[in-house]
Amino acid sequence: MTQPATAILPARPEFNEQGVPMSPFFGDVYHATDGGLGQARHVFLGGNGLPQRWRERESFVILETGFGLGLNFLATWQAWREDPQRCRRLHFVSAEKHPFQAADLAQLHQRWPELAERSAELLRNWPPLTPGCHRILLNEGRVTLTLYFGDLLKLAPKIAVQADALYLDGFAPAKNPELWTPGLLRTLTRHCAPRATLATWCLAANVQRALSHHGWALEKPPGFGRRREMLTGHLPAERRHTMPRRGGAASLAPSSSVIVIGAGIAGCAAAERLAARGWQVQVLESHPAAAMATSGNPVGLMHPALAKDDNFMARITRACTLYATRLLRTLETEETGLLWSPRGLLQLARDHSQEEDQRHTVESLGFPADYVRYVDAAEAGALAGATLATGGWYFPDGGWLSPPTLCQALLARWPAQLTARYNCAVASLRRQGDQWQALDADGAVIAEAPTIVFASAFDTMLFMPGLPLARIRGQISLLDAGTLPDLKLPLCGNGYLTPAVAGRHCFGATYDFDQDDPLPRADSHLANLDHLKALLPGVDTTAFDPGRMAGRVGFRTATIDRLPMVGPLPDEGAFLADPLRREAQLLEVPRHPGLHCLVGLGSRGMVWAPLAAELLASRLAGEPLPLERDLADALDPARFLLRAQRRATPVPVETYE
């Protein structure tokens, strides 16, 4: 069982006698008395040879040990914007145990008006203070902030990054010794690429000894302000101890082309993320338009999942929900015709016993109220605008979304890099040199590229029949506006119900295993009416004739562990022909060259697809991953092969004579 989430304790603005912001948790200042912005520019940018080192590169990656006020990040971003020779993409990875609330950070940033524009964009995207990894895209997606909230000692091994520059900027070793231990410095060094550099104001002897021991060649150039010296360092060109690339995927060149099979939520999200990186993407879809299968449902729900033990499902869904919400806000500003409503969502308990359990879960997790809070039946009813039998979880940023409009918005973002071809069914694949060819039913080549991404749900089994995927029929029901209470926000729990969208309420949905009927059925409508009755006990559902109701059928695709598969596809034949040891890791599993997938999204496609696509594209680009390593591994398509092998391989028993 995974450990429960630990509540993030936010920092509060406090100042010392000189007016310098300080932390009450550590009794130390956030920056030098001589000025925070000057320190950021002199020590961390200058000490790492920036901006010169990022020039004429495709991307540059910075790893920082303490985000604090965000000054180092804002100064770096500002320098990057002002440099005409800057790298195409800037990645900044940082961690913070006690982050500020957005309002407090805004107040503190007023001290540096020259950063106002950058600060405003950062704060518009500032996440709720929940633990784990937050992927934040800024500057039209060219600046990526990967921000970890929590204890860096626990998080550091889970960060997936190969940094070009290291900002060592924790509080002083005397105040926060945990951030300067030899073990943590070793882990951070392993996160650095060959020829990486570091910079810090800290000159503690034990820190210098640890860094030297881990391979850093150190120097002491002039320091900032009243400090005579600071510390810089660089790693050699060839190193033994680096964190390996995850998932067995080699990065693609910026000019690479990619084929994405499928134009549902998964395919559109994958195509958009790949095109955003400058790759030429062809989407091949067998239907006449995008989002004509399950992603064609008129409306669906957006909300996280909670679990008392904050398990993999809950952690992944939290990261995905927050990322998707930021994406949707961005798409909304682009006037793409996106239909969504982030005005809140209620997940109601089925009875009073579960309601009490939900209340205890929220209390034990300690998440902030702007992410989730428990509400009783009276408050829930006021929020929903209807009489409800129970309370439950209220997600303030939850809501409903139209999947077809999301697909169209994603496909429209990068017209120079992304082409969608419809009525274009792929019947088979052929390997030709280092290229994959997609063939039609007559064997003619439709398209070719070095990389293919399968995002065609259960149809992926046509090409990879060994994948552990299940096909689950789901029927939704539709009722005209005015036939149900005028809800202010969607409800879910035992089924779900939306406010009237485009003149109709949507509710359901069934989970029909081993059923292939593509047309709506009366018995499924009857099951959905039972769900409706559970959510709104005051509605007389007998007034509706299941035989005459409108509805729609889609087929979800799910894995046996209910988590999606994202990443390079394993070569099962090679794996079985040369079995690995029982303790083998995912990196050791052989993969099909150039074949990747984003499938198995179940009923959470809208929530999971955007961040899953970012994960897939990050793997291909060799970029910092947008999830902790253990969560990324939990989505690796090869996980099922390793699990099967471990179950089948006996554990050796030692004997003693």
C-alpha cells in the first residue's frame, strides 16, 4: 500500500528586520540582503554560464533545489526571452516543500516590477497546493516549469530529468541541513547530464567535499554583494553514474515525422503535443471525422479521484486533472469553439455511511479547499440547485466538457505541423529500413514515418494482439432541458448527470462487459434512469419511457489494472525468447523500435489524455517527465510483461548446510 498524502503546509509572507522575505519554518531568508533578483542573475545564471550555454540549442534543462519565491525561475525566464539566440525550449524543474499561495506570491512579486508580466503569467497557472508533480506550460508552451510540491528528500529519486544546469538554492545548511546531505547531492548529480554545471552561494566545507566526491570540478569565483565568493562546478564529458532514460525510447530529432493512428481524445492529444515540439504529425482516422467513436459523446465530466491511501490511481488522476484544467483555460482563450464549464462538480455519496467515509478521507488527506472539500447535503443542494439526499466531495474546478470540441481545438493548434486524414483506415504495418509504413487493405502505402503512435483504443489490438485490453460497452441517455431540475453543476457518484448542455441533459453510463451492441437499448436506458434516481431522489423517473429515450453508445477500452498504457511498446516475442531475471526493471524490457501507444483510458479519457500525451511526447523528446518516475512506470506498457514473469518465476530459496 502506498503512503497517504501529506498535507502541503503553505509558506506565509514574513520579513526580517531588513525587510527581506524569510521562512518561519526554517528561520532563514529567501535571498541575500543585497537583493534577490541580483543574486539570481549573478549566482545562478552567471554561475552556470547563462545565457551563453543555451544558445543555438534545441532545449536546455535547469534543475533547482528550492523554488521559494520563484525569483530564480522568473529571472531565468526573463533572460531567456531577452536573448535572441535562445534555445527553442526551456525546461525548469524545481521543488518546494512549503510553497506560497498564489495571492501571497503575487504580493511578494510586487517588489520586482520588472518581472510583472512573467509573474502574472505564472500566477495565472499556479496550481492548488497539492503534493506531487505539476507540469506548467508557459510562454506559448516554449517554457516548461515542472514543479514538485513536497519534501525533496523523498521526491528527488522520483524526478525524471537530465539537467544541463543545477541551481543549489536551499536554505542555509545550518537551518535546513537535509537539503545539503551527501546522499541528496549524489542523487541530484545523477540527475545531471554530462558537462552539466552548478552554481550556489553556499561554501560549506561538507558541501564542497560531497560535490567533489561525486565528480564535480569546483571553483570559487567572486560572490554576490557582501559575499566574497560563491561556488560553481562542472561535470566531465563522460560519466558513469547518471539516471538512465526511462522507457527505452530514443529521442527524436526536431524534424522527425510521426504517424498517429486514431483521432479520438487520445490521438488528438498525442498529435497536439508532438506537433507542439515541431515534429510533422499525420493523424490517420478511419471515420469521416475526428471524435466519432466514444470521444463523440456530447458531454463528459472532469474531476479528480480521491483515495485514503493516495494510491497510484489517485496521484495520476490528480496530476492529469490539474494539467488538463490549465490546458482547457488556455484553449478557451484561443477561441477554438471549446465547450466546457469549470464551475464545480459534486461527487455524491451513495448513502450516509459512504458520506461519512468521504468526509474522513478529505480530512485525512489534508488537501486545500480550492482542490476539494466535503460538503453536507444542504450545502451540496445549494451548490447544485436541487434537493439532494447526501453530501459528498465538492471539486471547485471540476465541471463538464464536450469531447468533440476538445478534439477539434487540439487538432487546430499547430496547422503547419499537424495534418489529419479521414476515411483512412490502416489495415497493417510494414517495417522498411528505419521507417514504418502504414498500409491500407490493398497493401498500398498510406503514410510512412520512423515513429507510430497507436491511439485507436481497442483497435490497437489489430496490430498488437497481445495487449491486455478489454472493450466495455457504455450507453448514455439524453433528456431535453426542462424535464429535469435546472442544475447549476454536474453530479456524479452512482452514475452521473450534467446540466442541460445544448438543450439536453446527459446521464449514465452503463458498464456492459462482453456486449457488442452498438445501438441504444431500452434496458440500458432503464439502468441509467436508476442512476438518475440515485442522484436526484425527487425525480419521478417512471415518467420517462426507456423505449423512446434518446441515447448514444460508445466502447471504452480499459486495461486490467485500470490505468492507461503510455509509452514504447514492448516486444513480447523478444522478451519471451530471452527471459529477463525476476528482478528485471522496465528499462531492460526489449521494445519495438519506433512503436508507441496511448490507449486504455477507460472512462477518464478527457482527464487522462492531455497529460498522458505530454508524457509520451516528453519520452520521445528526451525531456524531463511530467510525472514522478513511479507514476510514469505505472503507465509503462511493459509493466504487464514484468508482472507476469514475476508471478511465474519462483523465488529462489537459500539453503544452509
